Amino acid sequence: MKLKPKEGLLWMLAAAAVSLSFSACKPKGAGSAVSGNAAQRTYIPPGQYDEFYTFTSGGFSGQMSVYGLPSGRLFRVIPVFSVDPEKAWGFSEETKPMLETSHGFVPWDDLHHIESSFTDGMPDGKWMFANSNNTPRLARIDLQTFRTAEIIEIPNTGGNHCSPFTTENSEYVIAATRFSVPPDGPGGDVPISSYKENFKGHISFVSVDKETGEFNIAFQLKTPGLNFDLSSAGKGVSNGWLFISCYNSEQAHTLQEVNASQNDKDFIMAINWKKAEEYFKAGKGVKQAVRYAHNKYDEHTHTATSQIKTEVTVLDITDFDDLAYLIPCPKSPHGADVNPTGEYIVGSGKLAALIPVFSFEKLQNAIANKEFEGERYGGVPVVKYESALHGEVQKPGLGPLHTEFDEKGNAYTSFFVSSEVVKWNVKTLEVLDRQPTYYSVGHLMVAGGNSKKPYGKYLVAYNKITKDRFLPTGPELCHSAQLFDISGDKMELLLDFPTIGEPHYAQSLPADILKDKSLKIYDINANAHPHKTNGEAEARIEREGNIVRVYMTTIRSHLTPDVIEGIRMGDEVYFHVTNIEQDWDMPHGFAIKGAKNAELLIMPGETQTIKWEPDRVGIFPFYCTDFCSALHQEMSGYVRVSPK
Ligand code: CUK
Ligand code: CUA
């Protein structure tokens, strides 16, 4: 079933109905759409490596997963905003602080987007950034350890969807609110019907330390009430600017699905962030009392700390004449994507039947010549649509969402409603190719497709619905990714592969950038954990009141000590387990009967802790949970718990 774009809303609704009824009819030619030698082109022989690492968001699983391309093989799931029992993430005493917020311990979130750190507009292999949508947070993942290194909460924000888009040299990671809300604090107790007066948008500029990667909320921009959906930082000619898609210019606070879709055009907000930075540095911002958590994982102590911070600097964009401009953009824009040269900004009105492409040069001229609409929006100048427009891609498909770019001047846009990926030329706006996706693609990713020099070659469509694509697994099916080869004129479908959670955005990095810097081992001598045990000879049990600390070591194939007596009801027992192996890829696990804090997985050179409060008298076995040697089954011991 190939849907041909036609005009009009009626057809759009019909198309939506058709796409929802895909379950009933398997599209003809779904199989034949696969390239004949696809197997060879995605097959990585045993023992050989993939060409790309692909970091993929896990959506409502709160995790990030790492796949190889072109094989689609899953290498690792990195817990970010959710607890993960496999790695004791959020269970071990060392990692619990990573999930602290100003609301307390929040062990789940909705991870939508991933963006790599950049140097001169190219992925530099240092970090991945990820947003959380619900209790607004931003995370930094260390690409040496493939672990979450830092999480910062974002104040004045409800739904951090418009994040973590990154400037050309990762000066800032952006976090902007999807739901306008009143500013944090006691002033937030206002009638919801006072949306127009009291609800505001906030855009946070989170700076990234060049060496350590450390986050710091430098400043926030306060805006009129708008919903910020997605953004892209300018690059090349537009470096220093930021482009954010805004919907709900109607400022509806009820029945948003209807009331926020009334206006013919919403906006893309163009922000001169270098100017904003200047004003901030000149002390033009206002300090506001807020509360947010800032959590860091220290690789020396192998322990996270959480700190509550209490202040943020806010600049109101309406106080300045040259900070922000609105460009009208048809029908609830979702993606706002900037091409590799930085000259073109692609808006994707998810209810529109065309794609507007704006020109940075024309925008600059329009601003210089004040080619504005008569009326401002909430005090912000609105640039005339035609003045900023490079042109429109006509009849590209239905429901455009996201656009990525290749190295040859082409753009690839995902269409949710007509369920396809469309290739078009950025300069001529001519549609060059279209391929169906199975079904209903959300984001798509071209390797390096948001950088200054895309790697091209592969495109992955991240689909929302799988229906008949895989063996059925009860009412809930996996989400999926579809790999296309885009090196030729026509896109060729190579592979379907299931994903973890709901994949939104992803980032592919050439394997060569990362594979040699991947950390092999934690040096036990550099381990500064306060409860480290250097060797079996130091293993011991210490008591202080009702606090018992077991300093335990693991090495093939022994847990020391393995006989523990003297524990009494009412004790709080901490097993500080140090893995004293110094051989790569030799983790040990630790679990004890009845423990509520899952298991530990301890890497060589590392110390991790389980807290255990025995709930009954008796003998409790414990053991290593990760098969480590022929004597793994023997790697165990007993704890005796006696009455108080
Ligand atoms: S998105 Cu978050 S609703 Cu198009 Cu980035 Cu999927
Ligand atoms: Cu150590 Cu199994």
C-alpha cells in the first residue's frame, strides 16, 4: 500500500485512518522492498566489528541502548533515568543519589532525545547527552565508561522535551519546556485559567565544561507562554543562533488536541544565543530562587553525590530588542532542523502538507530591514513568513516530523501519517525518492546527519508501530528500527530490528572514534572509595552500634569473608564489595537472600555497596550472580542472623 500525497485535510484524516488499519492488511511488496543482497550488506561475520556505534533512546524505559550498524546488534543498555537491577543502578548505595531530584528519589523517566558532544560541529566521542521529559532532567553519559556520569534537574520547566540539543562546540546543551508553566516557587499557585497571564516558557542554557564535561545552568531565557517542541543549534554560518519549534500559539490550556491546532501557523523561534550570553555576562539577568538537584558520579570514589541548588539567573526575552524573533511556521511544527552548512532551517508542521525551508541569510536581512508582521506575539517580533522563506517542498507526504541530512546536499524527512521517509534536495526542494516505513516512523537518523559533515551511508527509521513485522508477543509488541542504505540515488531497505523501549532520536558515531578509548579497567590503586578493600587480607567486618560494615573482596572464585556471624535483628548491614580482579571484562555480582536492593555488578577495580536490613532470624546464603569461572557456582557464602 503506497500512499500518494493529495491535498486537503480530508485526505489527511483518511490517511491517518488507513495507517491505523495497517494491522488488517499487510502491505503488498513489504518483502520485495528489501534489497536483494541486504543480508550481505548487514552481515558482520563472527569476530568482526560493526562500522558504527548507534546510541538510541529507550523512551519510556528511561534507558539508552547501544547498537552496532549495519548489523543492528545490541551491545549494551545504559541505565540513565531509570533503575536497572542488572547493574544495581539506583539500587546500590553508590548510584542512588543519581536519581535524586527536588521531589526526592524519582527512579523513572522518559528519555526522548540523544545528542553527541561536538567539537567544531562534529561528534568528538566524549559524551552523549540525553533529556528526560517528565521530571525535567538532563544527563551526560561518559563514552569511556558507557555510564551516566551526571544528571541535572531543570527548574521552571514542565516536560523537558525540547532538549538536549547542543551548540557547535558543546558550549551549551539546551533544555526547554514543553508545557508552559508558572515560574517555580510560591507564585505558582495560580488558576489554570490564567494561562495567558501567568504561564511562561523557559529555555535553559546548560554549559558544559570542556575538560570534565560538568554541567552548570548558566542562565535561562523567559518567554511568552508557548510549547517548545524541538530545537537545533545553528552551525557554520548560523553558529551562535538557536532555532526552536513552538506549538500552541493559541495558548490553549484545555482540549489541546483541538484548541492548540486552530492557528494556520505557529512559530519557529530564532534566538541569538551569543547575544543572550553577552547580556548574561554583563549582569543583565535577574536571580530567581528555585530548587533543583545536581547529581554527579565520581569515577575516583565510584560514588555519586546529589546536591540541591537554589538559584538561577533569568533573562526575559521581551526586555531585549535583539534576542529572539518568531518565524511563522505552518501547523504545529515538530522538528526544526538545520542543514550541514547552517544556511537552511527546515520546519516540520506535523499537521501540514508541505515543508517550509527557511534561509538564515534571508532571516538576517529581514531582521535588519525590520520586515515584521504588524503585531508582536507576547512582545516578540514576528518576522514575515515570506521574508525568511527559502521555499516550500510541495506535496512531500503527510505529517512531517523530523529531518536529517546527508553529505551530498539531500534531506530526509520522516512522515508519521503517510508512514514513509522522503528524500529531497535542500537547494532545489525537489522530492527525489520515497520509501515506506513499517509503520509510522517518528524520528529518523542519518549517521552524522545533524553534524557539519554527515557520514551518510545509513539511515535508520525509528517506528512507532510494528504490528505484523515480528513474531507476536502478546498484546505488547516491540518498537522497531529500519535500516536503509542511502549511498545510492534510491534508498534501499536492508534490515528491521527490534529496539528497547520506544526509540526516539539516536546518534551514530564511527567505531574508530570510540573503540580504542573505551575504558578497559578501573585501576584499583586509583580507587578512592572510602570503603574499598585492597585485598583478601584486608577483608573484615566492622561494627559501630547497629551499623555493620562487611568489607568484602571478590576474585575468581571466592567471596571473602564467606562466613559471617554476629549479625543481629535490627542491624543495618552494608556489604562494601570490592572486585580485586585486574583482568578486563571480569565483573562479579553479589546478591543475598531477601535483599530488597537487587544485586550488585562490580567491575574490576571498583567498590559497590548493598544495604541490607535482615527481616528474620536464620541463615542467609549469598553468591556471585555473574558467571565468572568454572567455580562460579562455588562463589558463595552464608550470613547468620541472630535475635536482637
Ligand atoms: S519526539 Cu518526543 S514525542 Cu518526534 Cu523527538 Cu517522539
Ligand atoms: Cu564471580 Cu561468578
